[in-house]
Amino acid sequence: MKTVDKYIKFKEMYKDYVVLIKSGNFYYSFEDDAFILKYLFNYQIRENKVGFPLSAKAKVKSVLNRHNINLIEIIDDYAYVLETKNTNAYEQKLEEAKSNILISNMLSNLMTSIEVKIKAENANYNLIKEFVDEL
């Protein structure tokens, strides 16, 4: 069974948990859980997944615990609940993560557009700066 298939199987059972799948020397998480991990740890999302080494597990567990986010670890085909909070903040952090990623993407696109305009004409810098200063 592929790692992503394991994730989907267990995510259906643990919807409000960050699901970590152990595969080799790494943990992987997908979809919404990847957004939360990117938001909290600035991990890169590639092909709709985030991966980090086994050595980072304690840090990930600690930060998720501090943010009141439930966590489950999947090793082979067995689930191990690492953290369960009565006041689980999974949905709240997911919304924050999605908003943060959206804003980051918007800023990145804006910076690219500004760079193109300034490279085309240096005088555009002053125009852009004046506009921003007036906001």
C-alpha cells in the first residue's frame, strides 16, 4: 500500500488529527495536514505532501501539543495516538494555515510583478513606492 493510500485510510478515521505516516527514515503527511505543518514549521509542500526526518518528531509533537492539535502516528498499518486534546484546535489551525498560505502566494505573485515592472523601467520603483506609501 502506498504512503498516500495509508494516509487516506487513517485520515478517514482520524479527521481532526494530524496524521503522520512513518516511511523509512521520514514522516509524511498530506493534504490539509501538510498545510498545518507548513504553517507551523515552514516545511515545503511538494506534490501535496510534507516530509520531515524521524529526528524532528519530538519537535513536531511538542509544537502540535502546544497548539492543542491532536496527533497520530502510523507505523506499518498500526495507529499510535501521540496527542489527544479535548480542546482540539485542528480546524482553527487549518483555517489559519490556509489563510497564511493564500496570503504568502498573493505576496509572492505581487513581488514578481513588481520585480518585472522595475526591471523594465527603473523609474517604476518610485511610482510603486509612492503608491504603497499612500496606502
